[in-house]
Amino acid sequence: MKIDFKALRIEGLYNQNEAGQLMMRVKLASGLLSVAQAAVLARLGQEYGSGTLHLSTRGSIEFHDLEFDQLPQIQRRMAAVGLFSRGACGGAVRGISTSTGFGRGFQFTQVLGRKLLLHFSGNPHFEGLPKKFKIAVEADYDGSRHLIQDLAFVYVDQEEGKAFYDVWTGGGLGRAPQAAILYRRRVAESELLPLAESIVRVYRDNVQPPKRLKSLIATRGEDEFRRLLAEELAKAEPVQFSDAFDKALLPVSGDAAALKLVVPTFAGELKAQLLGKLAAAAEAVGVDYLLVTADQNLAMLPADQQCRQQLIAALSEVGFSGLDQPFAVLRVCPGSQECRMGLAATRELAEQFQQRYADKLNGRSLAISGCSNSCAQPQVAELGVLASKSVKGEDGQRTPRFDLYRRTGEALGERVAERLTEAELLAALDAEL
């Protein structure tokens, strides 16, 4: 049977290799999954694919090395617990990325992110786009991730239970990184849905595949983009999300920063069996949700300090140790091991970095991407490494070349060196760290 790999993209699937194995990306509501959902994904991960799950920087979970004939069974079992992959790849509104730091706007952003995910996912009006369209809902400006989104809502404040957001649009990474522009400040949440729909329609109707929204602003200018958006908004229906009562996916109190527990996962890689044990330990102490963080770790929010200590003890028994110790923020894409686009073995490189700079990385962020797609977001890390080129040597073997980014302040990181060999990259990082 001939497989139409291009058609599979809208289902959240990419062809990984010449053998036709597949990567499946599971969309999560604001990076959250219940312990019951985590248990199902853990079982699926043990039965199908590589046995290891990948946590992405946008709060999704990826399976690798799947076979085409396994998909119906996998999708059926995910659907039984409310999980799906539709629109996680291909020309669609992707999974909604949200802040994962339990900041002051966390409760609002988590709920809004879930609403947007459910609204756009599987909606035929917003599929078949020129390329991917990424939306983020940020609780604050920390990390500047709003700059790399097609559309970002940044929480500002709230009055009488109503939230307000700054709106940014037209950002993106890839071969030509471009920071988003500020469209409007302090927009009421009730105005966000028609605005989001209108921006997606402007993109759909005015950009040729395989370009992103940023290309429209780059080629035709911000003024023309605003004119097109004003025309689309004039036709938009006055629709909004409505709530009969307050909602919260993870209730956050003033003690959230002290209560949260982060489980580091090196390079975002987590054995499916360990995820199952983690979910069982969390459930045993009354923690019902897990959060995939923007730095590819897992976080939980125990009810109180006693519950937190019980959770640490339970996790220690099943193989998770040093949970209250400082750890490095090391974001890593799957690289050439599991991605056709990858030019470098990113995990092997990450292991070198961790061994070489273990003491120096604590409290700092480092991101490694295996190609210009920049899935690990190197331009919003303090130091970013990007495999930008593959060079064929005299022996016929291809080796990667790396660009190094440094970020200071609130803008995107700047490229400070390019086309470095691995040895040259290590020397450059020695100087930086």
C-alpha cells in the first residue's frame, strides 16, 4: 500500500525516514494532561514506536517510529481519553502554546489556551493554510516567546474578573527569524476570538505556500497588513467565548511558586514506562494534572507542602531523583536521530554540553536545534546552537556546521558566530560560559 505522507500531515503525522516510519504529535490543551491521559500515552508508548516520548517546547508530546497500520488503534485509544493529533502538523493552527511558569496570569492563560485549541482544532475553515500557524497565550513577558509566534496574546491585567491582553503578530523563526510586531495593547478577552480568526484569514488569503505570516509583513509592510486586517475585522461576526462560572485547569494560589514541582527530562526525552510510573505516583498523592513545560520538562502543582513531600518521595521510589536540586535549562530537538530535517545528532551534542558545562549551565538557558526550523527555539535562549549546514568532507562523510546565538535583553538572540565545526563550537561556548 502506498502511503500519502503529505495527506498525513494534517493528522499530526510526519514521515521520519526512508522506511516510512512516522512521528505523531499529540496536541495538549495548554500543555496539560490528566494523569489518566498520561497513563494512556505511557501504555501506547510502550506498545508502539520507540518506547521513548518527546516533550516539545510548545507543550505537546511526540511519538516516534510508528507504523502506518498502527494508527487507527492508537487514535482510537487516545480519543477515549479526549486526546487527538489533528492539526498538530501541516497547514493548520497548531497546538496553542501557553506560559508554564505559574505566574500571575497563569489561570487566565491556561483557560484561554484550551478554548482556542478546541475552537481551531479540526475546524475546516482554518485548515489547508499555506503553512503552520502558531498561537501562544503568555502570562507575562518573561522569555520573550511572544516574539516568535504568528499570533501571541500576552496577559496584562484583569478588572472585575475580565482579563486583558497585549496582542502581537507576525513573528517566527526558521531560516529568516523575524520578531512579532505589537498590534494593540490591552485588548479585552471578549475581542480576541474574532481578532484571531481574522488574522488567520488574512494569512490564508494573502500568503502563498509554503510561507508563514511573517512573509506578508516583510514583503508588503506593516501598514498593508493592518489595512487587510481592518477589512477582515469589518466582516467578522461579534463572537466571543462565554463562561457561566469561573474556570481553572490548574488552580493557582499565592504559594504556587513554592509548591510547584518540576521533573527535569533530559533533552525532552522520557521513557514511556517512566511516564506511567510518574502518573501513578502523582495520582496516589492526589495530583491530577501534569504540565509539559516550555523547557521540555514536566511540572506538577501539589495542593500543599505535605502533598509535595509525599510526591517527591513517591517519585523517588520509581526512579526520579534530585527533584529539588538546581538543573540546567537545556532545550533540544530530536535532531537527525529521528527527524528527516535534522543535520546534527542534537542529543549527543547535548550530552557533551551537560558533561562539559554541568556547573556553569545551572540557572542559564541553552537550546540546540538540528536544523533551521528552530524547534528548540535557540533565538530565545541565553545561548542558542543551530545546525545550519551540512558539509561533505574528502572522505565522503557529511558533518554539520553550527551557528551560535547569544541573547541579552528582550529581543531575539543575535547570531554571534556561524558555520562552526563541532570543535569550534565547543571553543566558542567555552569562552561564553
